[in-house]
Amino acid sequence: MKINLKTTAQSLFTAIFFAFTLISCSNNQAKENAEKLNTSIETKVDTAQQKPADAKTILARREVPVLCYHQIRNALASDSKRAGDDIISPDKFRDHIKMLADSGYHTVLPDQLYNYLVFGAKLPEKPIMITFDDTDMDQFTVGNATLKKYGFKGVYFIMTVSIGRKGRINYMTKENIKQLSDEGNTIASHTYDHKNFAHFTDEDWKTQIDEPTKKLEEITGKKVEYFAYPYGVFKASNLHKLKEHGFKAAFILSTARDENYPLYTIRRIIDPGRYSAKNLYYSINKSFNKTKS
């Protein structure tokens, strides 16, 4: 048998070259993974060692846009004029979320926002938070499905009295809430039955705050550390109690923040069903781009 030495040498060289390339790529990937891990660890250590920002510093930070949604459905003739602000059609909701994705927004969750406000941690470019109040089923079937399409995550403020209820409006089940949590969304508190925070009695801190927190933690297996006020209404003299009951931050609507407790009066705006995607983009920039970077 005649052996072609030239061809054999070329084949051997090629095999060695690809082996070397493979090893090199593997080493580079391992290095990149290690660097990412180290960066993650360093960030956690730095955050733990930093002194938390005071209220004045938190208020001076540029606000992150936070959107609020309630019902994602088509409006009915029987709906009141006031209810129209809380209703957005599925088609419009999808258009608005697509606009956010196309405009380069990246969703953030409450822990990220908290670390930014308190420790100055970095956020992705064009951060935005998308929140849902009241536990409506359409937030799961339409809201969550749409967010997933664009790689977005959301915050679901749950009113626990409604879990699993069916009727003119259907509400999310325990299984839905658990799935949202398992998929990386944040489950947070919105009281037991939507009682106005400004009217809380001593007993309400158990029935409207502690018991709903416990129930949500049993469903998700995770701590519940964020709260949204029903109607967006708060009472300044009670804000300190939220921290005492385990909350790291709380969300209002578009009224002014409290100068002493800015973490417990983080602003949101409602995305009304009458808005076009262009209207929403304008509203976000008008409402949240006033404070300093």
C-alpha cells in the first residue's frame, strides 16, 4: 500500500490545530464564566459592605419608570367611566409591551430597584418595571404570556381574598401564582381585600398585612418583601410600620413621594386603555425623567 506522506502530514496538522482551538475556546469560556462569577460575588460583597443611602440621596436618584396594570380585557358597556382607566384591551396591551421591547427597555424587579436606590447598584439600560394589581386571571393568561414573548418579567401584587375566585371576573389560582414565581417574576402583597391603607386599624396589620404575607410565602416558598397600596393611597404616619412588618419597599401611584420614606412611596403610573403606544412612550418620559441621574 502506497502512503501519501504529504496528505498524512496535512491531516495530522489539521487535527492538532482543531484540538488546540477547542482547548483554547474551552479555556476562554471557562475564564469568562469565572469572571462573571467573580463579578457577581464582588457585587454582592460590595452591596453588603456599603452604607445604605439616606432618604435625600434616594430621592435624588433618577426615578425608574414603573407601570401599573389592572384588567386586561375588552371594555363593556356596563363599565363605569372611572373603570376605563383600569382596563386595557389585550390587543393594546400587546402593542404597548411590543413598543417597550422595540424601544430598548429592559424590565427590572423590585430587588434590583431596591439595590439601585439604596446602594447605587447598576441597572440595565432603559430600565422599566411592569406591575399588576388585584390578581385578575387575565394578568396570567395575557399579561404573563406577552411578557414572556419579549423576555420580560413582571411584579404581581396579589389581593389574597380573590385567589381562585370565579365570576364576572376570574382570578388567579394558587397554581398560577406559584408558576409566576417559579418563572422568575415577583409575587408581592396588595392586602387581603383591598382595604384603604389610610384607614388601617391595629387589627388590620394582622388581617391585611401579616396573614396575606404568610399565605403568599406558603404558595411561593419565597419571602414577600414588597407591597402596593390599594388605590395608591398611603398614610405617612404608618409608613414606618411597613418596615416593621418585613417590607423593604412599597409602591404608590402618581402622587408625590414621602420625603422621609421614599422607599415606601415609589411612584407608578397607570397605562390607560385609551392610550396608544405612542401616548404611553410620551407619558413614561414625561413622568419619570425629571430627577437627577
